[in-house]
Amino acid sequence: MKSSLRILALALAAGLSLAACAQSSSAQESGGGPNGLSPETRAKMQQLRDTSKTAALNDLSAADRAKVQAIIDQVTSGQQTDLRAAAQQIDASLTPDESKAVMGERDKLVAQMRTMMPPRNDASASPNPSRRGRGMMGTKDPGTVLLFLSVTPQKLRELRQAAASKTQ
């Protein structure tokens, strides 16, 4: 009797493990990805990003907005492939007040996105020193913020990969 209970317990444990793996795989296939974000959460984050982009661009004068948009268009079309140079060009066209306003929009976006992120377990709660200061969470540069908000994530990823392949 005890051995049949053990076998049943082992079979149940194995079944639960397989179900958890299937759910994880299913979440990744449906867009949940390894960070555990549902498609709904991703859509909300995209909406926040779009709203922040509009607000940040509206913080610029018409002339500076046109300059920034021209640089963004060059990046999007592939004419400008150096993201650092594009961010520097954008920075050079902004007034100090515009730069401050763009960073304020970034701060609002980061705060809103943090509330949407799933809680971390103890292993991932410690900061990864190799990733510190990267992405929207760590940037202190308004040109980079405007590029992040205005260029599609796919295009940014493509440009970063191309830059990384050139340095290798």
C-alpha cells in the first residue's frame, strides 16, 4: 500500500512538473516571453510608451520637434545607423528646459512600467552589474529617451545587433 502511494505521489509530482513546463512554454509562444509578461501587459506597456512619446515630443518647440523627427526618420529608414550619434544629434538640438521635460516624461514612464512588472523572486532581485545603467531604466540622456520612444523596438534591436557584429 505504501509503495503504491509513493508511486502515485511520484507520478503526480512528475505530472505537475510537466504541466508547469508546458505553461511556461505556452506563455513564451503566446508572447509572454521569459520575463512573464502577458500579451495584455505588453499592450499596456506599448500604450504607455506611445503616450510618453507624444508627451515628450509635445514638450519640444515646433522647430526642435522637426529637427528631432528628421533624425528619428533617418534612423527608422536606415540612413542613420549609429544610435549614439543620433542621440547626440538630438541632444544638441534640445534646450536645457526641453531636455529636462523629456527626462521628466521618462521618469513617469519608468515609474508606471515598474508597477506593471511581475514581482521578482529572491534570485533575480539582486541587480546584475553587467546590466546596470542600460535601457530606459538607466539612461540619463534625453536623445536616447526620444529614440527609445520613437523607434520601434525591432528596429532598435536590429541596429544594436548590427553595431555589435561590427565590433566583434
